Amino acid sequence: MKRFGNLAALAVLAVALGTATSRAAAGPVLDQVRASGTVRVCIWADYYGITFRNPRNQQLVGIDIDLANEFAGQLGARLEFVDSSFPKLIDNLESDRCDIAMHAVGVTPEREKKLRFSKPYLQSDIYGVTTRSSRVVRNWDDIDRPGVKVAVQAGTFMEAAMASALKQASMVVVKAPQTREQELESGRVDVFMTDYPYSRRLLDNADWARLVAPPRPFHPVPYAYAVKPGDDEWLKTVDDFVAKIKADGRLERAARKYGLGEIALRQ
């Protein structure tokens, strides 16, 4: 009887573990979205022109705010934004905090090992931002020189790209709550590297900032929407959405609305 009781207890435990496992390995994302009536979209709310929370009124604006609304409409689902960031991107998707990341995620080999990407919809090179008064960095060739301090935001594709490219300058990795702008304005760095959308923030709002563009393509990177691996149907749903907004002009209109027409991909 004692042995039977032990076997019964083990059976109950196995059922419990099996139930927990099945909950952890929930069904395809599209089924979850349909069942809940909600699509959860990860954003980085400090990404000017992409997914930016205006500090004056807390309103979210940007190309991917508009397009996330379009995506939710296509799914017939309520839209829920989830604050994320590039350093937290992979963890947030793997831990099921969100169903998709829609904040112009650069497609890099490192991220492709952990995530799946839609067809790209934007593409940006790397740019430098310095001060108008800087005597250290006047043009692109001044960046990689001895004694120059070059800032990059932690977790962005600029971090790996500049670590590989810089041979003489020193790289400074900036982590929140510090910002690249603060480091530049304080004089702790001479220039910071960013992409086209983020550079617009400085050029539109800071009269002290000056853009330093590469004279030729330096490190162009396609931007796409990211999902976790293992759900081909969900990725196809996202790909179909990207194809539609390219074909019907919604991507073009949204890009031009936020000053990003130059980097929108038409095909």
C-alpha cells in the first residue's frame, strides 16, 4: 500500500509538472493574440521618430507607434505597449513579456542567433554627433584618432560596430540613466555614434549639435520587427503586414510624417 501511495503521489506530481510545462510552452502567438484579444508590442520609448514618449505630455509618437496601431487593426486586437530597450530586447521576447518588438530593431548576426526578424522596412547607416564648437571632431576622419573619446549607447548595434571599427580612438559605452547627449555636452566624450532616426532628435531640438556623416557607406543596417523563434505562423503574419504597408503606401506615408522618408525601404 505504501508503494502504491508513492506511485500515486508521483503520478500527481507528473501531471502537475506536465501542466506547468504546457503552460510555459503556450500555443502559437497568433492563437494567444486571438484568445486574449490583445497584441503586446515592445517599444523603446526614447527612440525619436520611431517610438518616442514626449516628456511634455507623455504621448507616444513615431513611425512604429503609428504602424503598431495599423498592425493591431489588421489583427482585430487591442494594442498594449510594453516599455523595453535594446539591452532588454531578447529577454523581453524570450520571457513572453511581449509578442513582438516594433522599434526599428537593427538586424545583426548576434541578434539573429536569438531572435527571428521580419522583412526589413528601414535601413540606416551610422552617423556621428558632436558639438558645433568642437575642435576635435570636424569631419568623419577625425573620429578614429588618438585621444578621441567616442560614445555609443549600450545594447545598440553601434556598440559592436564601433568596437570593431575603432583602431585609435577610445570607445565609451553609455548605460542608462546616463545619455550620450549628457556625456557629449559635459565634455566627457568628443562625439557619439547613432543612427539616422536618433540623429534627427538632436538636429530638430538642439542648436548645439552637428551631424558628422560618413563620406561613403560605413555600416548600413536593415531594421525590422523582431519575434522569438519557433513560431513560423506568427513570423509570416508579421511579414505579410510589412509587405502590405509597403505595397499600399502606409509605410511611405508614416516614414515621411516623421522625417524618415530617406531611410524607408520600398521593396
